[in-house]
Amino acid sequence: MDEGAIKRQLRRITISAAVSGILLLVCGSIFWAYLMNSLNQTVLEQMQTETAETKRRIENQMSMDFQVLETLAVIIGYHNVMESAHFAEAISEANQHNAFDTMCYFPLEGNGVLATLGHEVETDMPIERLNANARSVIQRSFQGERAISRLFDSMLSQEKVFVYSVPVYVDGEIAGALAASDHIDIFTEILAADTVLGGGGYLHLLGSEGRFLIRSNQSVVKDGGDTIFDGTYIRESEKEKIRQAMARQEALKTSFQYEGKEYLCYLEPVGVNGWYIFCVNTRQWANASVYRMLNVVGILAAGLLALVVVFLSYGYRLMRRNNKELLYLAYHDPVTGANNFPAFTKSLEGSDLRPGTYYVAAINIYQFKFVNELFGKEQGDNLLRFVKQVLEGGLKKEEFFCREAGDLFYLCLRESDKETVRRRLETMMDRVSTASLQDGHNYRVLLYCGAVAGGSGSIMTHVLFALARAKEMQRNAVWFYDEELHKKEELENYMETHMHQALQDGEFKLFLQPKMDLHTGKVGGAEALVRWITSDGTFLFPGDFIPLFEENGFCTRLDMYMVECVCQQIRQWMDDGIQPIPISVNQSKLLFYETDYITRLWALVEKYQIPAQLITLEILEGLAVNNMEEMNRKIELLQQKGFRVSMDDFGSGYSSLNTLCNLRINELKLDRGFLMQTTQEENEKLRMIMEHIVQLSQSLHISTVVEGVETQENEALIQSLGCDYGQGYFYSKPIDAAAFSEKYMKKQ
Ligand code: C2E
Ligand code: MG
Ligand code: MG
């Protein structure tokens, strides 16, 4: 994985972690808000229910009080006892037996009677002495209304009281009003029930101006003032809402903050005198256990999230560090600290290098393994580090290099001029060599270098090829890649790796070229010439592969194979009833060094049951030069078996008439060089030499063949010289055996 991919992955991980975190947070918050909301809703509903219940109980209390008063009013009116002397006592008596504080009766005209608990009954009391609030409700009852007064301070008890008043009828006519006062405290019991919201809330009774009529002693607000509008615990905006709701006598839900806690409130009008029931609840109180649990869960979740964030960021940092280290290891050579090969190729591929603007070079230390052996691995590593330093110092901006493995370094130089590249690279190599002598050892480190111009495909293969060539050349010099040479080597490599299989698959084909009998003008024989037709149809000529096979020894196998092909062909002709002609086969000199050569040849003619006389073995002159005796012995043995021996390409190398005289061959093939037209003068010289050779051969009973007959003139010339056979394109190019049979071999 490269740096970019790692960074991209890191980014992906970070983003997905962050997104998951945010998602978790958002979901958690939504869930939390939903839970809180539904809890609040439940609490509010509970508050409404309980407030309504309280309101109902207040109403009950009032209606009970009215009932008591009305019953009394009916009795008084029915008996019309208001004028009686005992009326005052009767009122006082009645007052003793109910829950009222004060009771009074006022006729429509004149003074009334007033009985207060613990006080003397007042008779003949003018209505003007009554509190205005009391007076007002009594006057409303004079109109037939059942009325209840606002709160006022009782003159007698100095407490907050209110007055109920009902009309008294005599014979269906309003005669006066019966009124009774009571402490507001009669509602305290109702409001103070500590069962409000399961003990988690409390109720106040408010007057029309928001004044606390009954204040719960459970109130959380200790210094709130006389009205709910005093104090700062209720926000101004909420106060405004309360005022508006009160003006319209509507219920309202609100909240306030006190000492850092939020309290939910509910205001419900009682329906009498603008009174309100003010219900307060503390969240923490109302559903204490649920809130506690939720809080715990919330804290846990937040903690968990924080932990995840911490772990993630830790993991991220760890990964980054590890990746950095990994990246360093992935792209650096641990011995020298230079970039390594993957880093080099990455730079090569990733950079903006245009063909023709750069060179890639490979530098190697000549026989580095000896440095290791002689001075130890430590010194070897030091040398590598030194080479790295020198190369690094020799680079320009935006150029790069690496150490691949062992002592192989690659460089990329941004140069377009070959000679500049050569100079720069040679300077670097010389610097290493010179320094190596100064470290006390008498060992001069030498290098070699291959280089290739950028832009060609498979640049790294080419630079290695150039390096391999450089190794065979001068030290501390640069060898530049050569396309032709490389192609040749590639072909050689192909041939060497495929030759065995090709032989098995019959890719080596027998081609035949006729040898013309110059005396009769008929085909007097043929030369077997091999062609390699590869599996993809490529035609390879002997010149491409014979030198290679001579080098690697495969030629002996191929030659024996060709002899067998020739035997097969002759057998075929004989079987087909065709008079066979002798065929010459080229023989590698290597065969002559094999002890069982003749045996194997003999085995082949035996196998195909053909006369050995039909096989001519073509050898090269050079073979005989060093050991004439031994050669003659071999030739004699072959001739004893019936084979004929021909000397090929005579006159092409260091031919000598001496060899011709001493070697007991049957045939001499004059190289086609003799017929190659040059100057008139040289032509004449060659003609004379040929004439001598032919004459000498005739006297030695050696038949003569001239190769390379390409024209009528060539033929006329060799005929005039008395040559026996002519071979060349003038007659035919080498053609495959079947075509040859078709063209030249006629059934008799
Ligand atoms: P060579 O034995 O001297 O074969 C004659 C070569 O000259 C053949 O080339 C042939 O095609 C070519 N030739 C014939 N007539 C003319 C002509 O009129 N003009 C010109 N310019 N060339 C002519 P080829 O087939 O490419 O063979 C080249 C050489 O390869 C042969 O030279 C021979 O030394 C060697 N060779 C061919 N086949 C074998 C083989 O099976 N075994 C061995 N060991 N060597 C072989
Ligand atoms: Mg030949
Ligand atoms: Mg030849």
C-alpha cells in the first residue's frame, strides 16, 4: 500500500469515526430530549389532574358553606324571626354550631345583627360599619344574588377573611341578607395535602393580583415576596405570560428557575374572585427515581462516548505513527537509509518526466562480494553507505536514486545530453574509487554503470541489460543501452530456452538446395540446410542460431537430427521408387570430438537401410588445421563405412593448399566469396586462384563444388575452370524437402 492509500484510509477512518460519534451524540440527545419531554408531559398531566382535583375540593368546600348559609336563610325567612327579641341570640347560637367565624343578618332597611365567635353579639349594627368587601356582597344578595367577597383583613381577628352572602326571603320577597365570614385557612388543609404529585409538588392559592393567599410551607422559594411577580426566580417573559393568562382567567403552564434548578408550574383559575391554584413541581422530585436513572444512563453514555473518542484518537495517533514507520520501512533501504527500489519506481512513475528529458542509470560495484570477503560485512556496508553519499551528492534538484539490493544502485538524472550523463556518472564513480584508496587499504573499488535514455518502454529491463554489458567492458565507464544488441540477446535467450522443446516438436525443418552437375547439367546432389520455424511461424536461419548452438553444444544434437532427416528422406525416395541422389549434411566440429560419432552415424544408415555413399559430411577447414593426423584417421574411418567427406567454405578463412593436399577428403566446396564480383583486377586474381585449386583438386581426385552461383556468368566461369558442381540461387534457393522432391526427383 502506498502513502496516498494509507492517508486516504486514515481519513476515511477519521471521518467515519467522527460521523458515528456525531450520529451517536445526536441520536442520544434526541432520545434524551424525547424522554425528558414525555416525562414532563406526564408530569404536567399529573399536575393538571391534581390541580383540578384541588379546585374541585375548594368548590365543594364553598358550596357546602353556601348550603349551610342558605339553609339558615330559608329557616329564618320561613319563620320570619328577624324582628324577634331572640334573633340575635339565635344567630349567635347558630354561629357556635358551624364553621363560620362571623355571621350577620342585615335587613334591606335599617341595622343588622352580627355574631362573632368569642365576642358579644352586636345588634342594631349599621351596615356602614362593615368592611366594604362584606358590604358589597351583602348588597349583591339584596339583589337576590348568592355572592362571595374578596379577601380582606378582619377587624376583629386581624386575619384574612372572606364573606359568603345569601338573600333571605319572606313570603317570596327579599327581606334581607344572611352573611358569614370565614378564614381563608379553610382551604389550607386542602392545599397543604402532602400527597400533591406523590409528595413531589405543592400548591399555593393566589389572589387575582398574583398575591399569595395561601402559601405552601413546602415552597422551595424562600424569599419570593408577597406576589409571584416579586422576586427574580420567574423570568420576566414568563411573568408577562402569567399576567396575560390571569387577565383572561386562563390556565397556564410555565416554569421557573431557583437555585440552579428548573421547576415546572401550572396555574389553574379557581373561578372565584380571580383566584388561582398555583401548582409547583420539581422534576427531580416528581419522578426522582426515573430522573436519577436517566441521569445515570446519560452520564454513563457520555462517559462511554468520551471513552470512545479518547480510544479513537489514541488509536488514530498510534496508527498514524505506525503507518509513518511502516511507510519509512516500505520505502527505505535499512542499510544506507537511501530510498529503496519501490520508492524509486514510484518516483519514476509519478514524476512529470517526459521522454528524452531524463536518463536512468544502474551502478554496480565491481566484484563487491570480494570487498565483503576481504574486509568483512561491516566494511562492505560502510562502502555501500559511502556510495550512497557520493551518489546523493552528485544529484541535482528533483533527481533521485535508490539502492535496490546488494550493491545495485539506480539513478534518475534529468539530462537530455548523453555526454553530460556520461561525464556526471563517471565523476561519481571516480569519486568512489579515489576515496577507496584513501582509507588505508590498498584496494581500489571499481564500478561499472549502464544507462538508458528515458522514454523507451521497460526502461528498468533495458538499464539492467546495459549494466550487464558494462560489466564486460571498461571499469568506471558508462555503457549506454543498445536496442539492436538487446533484440539480438533477447532472441538468443528465446532460442536457448526453446531449442530442446523445438527439436522435440519438429520445429527444425529440412531444406534442400540442389548441387548441379556441370558436366551433365542435371541435379547431381543436394545440400541439407536447416530452418527453424518457431511455433508462431517465425522463420529463423542457421546464421541466427548455429553459432549459438555451437557455443552451447546443442549443435551436435541438431546435426544428428538433420542426418536422420536426410536418411529418412533418402529412404522415402527409395520407397517411392525414386532414384536417390547424394545429400550433404553440415557437421559441427564438436561432433568430431565425440567418440561415438561414427557409431551413431552408422546406426542411422542401418536404421533406415540406406547406402552410406549417399551421405556427404561437410566439415569446415579450420577443424583440420591443428591435428591433421587425427582428422585423417577419422575421415578414413568414415570413408571405410562408405560416407563421403567434403570440406566446406574453402577459401573463406585461412585456407591453405597444404590442408587440401594433406587431408584425404572426397569433395571441396569453394566458398561463394570467389564469385562475389568486385573489381575487374581482383576478379582476375580470384579466377586464377580458383583455377589452381580446381587443378590441384583434380589431381588429388577431389571433386569440386562452387558455392554461390548466382548468374549465368558465374556458371560459365566455373564451367570453364572445369569445376564438377555448382550450387547457388542461380539454380535454386534452399527449399523444403517436399518441394525439392516435387521439383527435382522424378519417378523412374
Ligand atoms: P553453407 O554450408 O556454406 O551453406 C550454404 C549457405 O549459402 C546457405 O545458407 C545457403 O542458403 C547459402 N547460399 C546458397 N546459394 C547461395 C547463393 O547463390 N547466394 C548466396 N548469397 N547464398 C547462397 P544458410 O542456409 O543460411 O546456411 C548458412 C550456414 O549455416 C551454412 O553454410 C552452414 O555452415 C550452416 N548450416 C546450415 N545448416 C546446418 C546444419 O544443419 N548443421 C550445421 N552444423 N550447420 C548448418
Ligand atoms: Mg555447407
Ligand atoms: Mg559453404
